[in-house]
Amino acid sequence: MGIPYGKQFITTEDIKAVSDVLKSDYLTQGPVINEFEKKFADYCNAKYAIAVSNGTAGLHLATLALNINEDEYVISSSITFVASANCVTYCHGNVIFADINPQTLLIDPLSIQKIFDTHKDKKIVGIITVNFAGKVVQLDKIKEIAEQQNCWIIEDACHSPGGYFIDENNNKHLSGNGIFADLSIFSFHPVKHIATGEGGMITTNNEKLYKSLLELRTHGITRESSKFINSIDFVSGNSSLKYNNYSWWYMEMQSLGYNYRLTDFQAALGISQLKRADEGLLKRKYFAKKYISELTGTTGIIYIPTFDEGNAYHLLVVQVEKRRELYEFLKENEVYSQIHYFPVHLMPYYQEKGWKVGDLPNAEKYYCECISLPIYPTLTEEEFNIIINLIKEFYTKN
């Protein structure tokens, strides 16, 4: 099979957790989901967590809960998976892409401020930050801009459970803690820190948004009688339905929601994986530090970030010369790197909306040089040495 860029880690304990739920009375909408939500909220130091079917669903629900419409604009990064921007267009809103800081590879606060300064004619209502590769955005700086502009913040934290940033007062702020971002989104795809097959989580400290998300996750339906809107009798022929005499089966769809629920057996896997989250994070940091040590100063390596203890290292990204040739060389030797990401603003869909080459020079330059090297908790020392030796061999010969 070779060495992939990312890989899930499933143990016998994980399998037992799933098996126990499969033997229980609930496969979905049962008690394990609530347990997972509570434990994940505690992990992030957030008040509330809402489990969803995947990270993209989480982003979509977040934008729905914030009531984006076709007259509004949202700022997002171009170096991310397309879902970070698409969630806005799902709600008929408009995306303005900000450039990245070439040193952090994260959305640049200076670029955000420039957008506000040059687009005063547009109703910009929010900012979607992206913790690309696992490095957490300095949200306190973004929050200052957001408050000045009366905007909300969604933190795309799909790469960064367990990651954190340090503020100017040396305080540690976990990704998803709800202090700076109105909503934070996580993904449980197999190559992520916590794997549930597919799955995701939204965290928030906002009770109103939390309750809205619970309904939007399940078709916009509520079963809480105190919220019911229907209150008059309905008569059809000889039959009558008295809304003021609600039965236990009655429910109301009060908004247009979606079926974005997680199953109980996925939640069971998530709980089991969450127990090992810190252990996996330590292994990722261990190999990130080794990569940085081995590759710093190596011929052909244009840029490698300094080690950051707060980085969750979902990816280990470097910028290199002869990127295509290196990628092919590694592949020939059964080391499967990956390229993260093609700038979203240059996807054909967004080019049709007016975006073009040259609009975000830092993001575009980064894409031409980036490559993601294998990093995951079960990576072995032998596999790591193979990767390093192949990279050095390639640049010695080229």
C-alpha cells in the first residue's frame, strides 16, 4: 500500500464501542450522540456542541443559523477546502476571498481590513477563518476587526481539534472554545484527528444559535410544545384536529432544515477516539518537529514553518522547488504526498463570479510550491526515515 499522507487509527476498543451500540436499541437519535456532544464540548472548553453528519454540513448549518441572504457578503480564505466558501453560496450569500499571510499560511488580518476599506458599498456580515493544516488563527486579532465592523466569526476548525493560540497576555485559547468565534466547525473524516467515518461537530457558547442548530439539523422540526405555532382547530370533513390538545407524536416544521444528523454508532466511535485525541496529537507534534529539524536548510526546500506547540498538525506542509517532480518521485517510491489546496477563488465556479489569477498573489504563489508530507499517529520511525531519505535523494540528484 505504501505510505499515505494521512491514515485513520482504529483500535479494538473503537470496534467494541461501535459493536456495543449496534447491539443496543438505538442506531441513531439515541443517547450516545448526546454523550459525544457533551464530551467534545468539554474537550474544547465550549458550552455547547452539536454533532452533525460531516464538516461541510456543519459549515452549512452555521451559515443557515446566521441567516445569510443574497444581499450579504462573507470574507473567507482561498487556501482551504471548497466547503469553507461554498457554505455561504448554499445560502445564496456572496464570498469575498482574502489573501493569506505567507509566513503562517492563514487568512491575513491585513487583507481582511483591506477588504472592508475597499468594499464599503457591500454589506459584509461575517468572516470565516480557517485553521489550515492545524495552525489556529490568532482569533483575538480577527475579533477586533469583526467587532469594529459588526460582523460574526465562523472558525473552520476542521484541521485543529486540540490546537490553540496564545494571546498577547500569554493566555492559551483552545480551538472551538466559543470565546472569539460565534461558531466553530470540526470534521471527523478518516484522516482527521478524530475519525467517525464521516461526521462533524459545531461548538458555540451562544444558546440561541445552539437551539437553532438543533432544529436545523433535523429538518427544521421541533417537538417542544412551548414552541408550537399552530393553535387553531383544523377541520376536514367529519374529522377535526385540535392543536391545543397536542399528543406526544405531534411535531412542527417551523423552518427549512436538513437531515444532517450523526448516528449513534458513529458517535460511539467518536467517543472512543476522543479518549486518544491527546495521544494522537503528541505523535503528530513529534513527527512535525522531526520533519522541521530534518528539512530545515535542505536544498530544494523553499519554506518550512517553525515548530508551533499550539499547531494540531493535521498536515505537514512545506514549499519546495520542482514540486511536480518531487511528487511523482515520491509516488514512484510508494510515498503518497498530497497537495493542499488549489486556491478556491480560481475554481471555475468562482472564476465565473469574477475571480481571476492575480487577485490573491500570496495564495497563488503558495499553491505553486506546496506539498503535504505524510503525518499521522501510526507513522513509524522507519517510514519517516524513508520519506526524509527520498526527499534528500531527489534534491541531491536534481
